[in-house]
Amino acid sequence: MVRWCISNTNASRTVKDYLENINKAFESRVRLGIMSVLMVEERVDFSTLKETLELTDGNLASHLRALEEASYLVVEKKFVGRKPNTTYQATDQGREAFKNHLDALEQLILNNRKEG
């Protein structure tokens, strides 16, 4: 069995240790994009996400549904006049999970650069 190690100033850690902190819910480029927008904006509507991320309705909807099922965002549906308006907001749990995911990616990148 081969075990890859990455040097760390504190201790030697395996790649597996770093990868354990990477959240599978954010592995997709689309979900990274959705959460990135929601970390900056308090609330965003479907059309804005669709245009910003350049996605089809179905592709965006499926990724939003997955993040909602993970309790990383909340959905609010209402009518503005006679037009339906759906907005999304990151939950505290979603914000925390996304920050942890980004921290894990950052540590993986930084430690790999030290090795290279």
C-alpha cells in the first residue's frame, strides 16, 4: 500500500487527512459558484443565479435542490405582482460548511505548493 504524505509545519499529514475536510456537496463547479454568490449576497433570485453562472434552468435547479436538501440554503417562493419570484439564501450551516470546505482546499493547495 502506498501512502502519500504532505509536509506540514506542525506535522506530517496524509492527503487523505486533507481530503476528509473537503465537502462533496461543493465538488461541482456549479455548487461552488452558487455558494460563492450566496456568501457575498444576502439573498439572490433564480434569474440572477442563472445569468451570473450561465446555466440552464434545469441544471441550476438540480444543484439548488441538492444544496437545499443538505440544508445549506433556504428557498423563498413568493409572487411579485402576478409573477413568481424564487430567492435563495445560504443558511448558517451552509456558510460554515462552505468556509470549512474553502479552508480545506486552501490548506491542500498551500501544502502542495510547499512540496513542489
